[in-house]
Amino acid sequence: MEDLDWHTPSSFGAGNNCPEVAITADSVFVRSRLTPDAQTVRFTHQEWKDLLAGIANGEFTV
């Protein structure tokens, strides 16, 4: 996989149990900060927008 520029959401502070996101021209990649060598999830930009909208709208409540 290409060398990606990973970012952690500022709302997580210095914690390790959080997602990391890398955005490229074609895709959005997400991985766990705890296990960065584990599987990375790849979204299209539209899938990423839809996921964020679903979270904001409460579509993924437990």
C-alpha cells in the first residue's frame, strides 16, 4: 500500500484507542491506532460522506 498521511481526530486527544484516517485523491482509508498493521478499510469519497452523515443522523445507535 502507498505511504499514507494518517491523521487522528482531535477529539480523541492523546488516547490510543481511536481511529486514524488518511485521505487521498481517490479514497479514504481508516485503521485502528491500536493495531496500525492490521486491516485497513478503504472507502470511496461518497461512501465516507454517507458514513459520516449516517453517524451524525444517529443511524448507528447501539
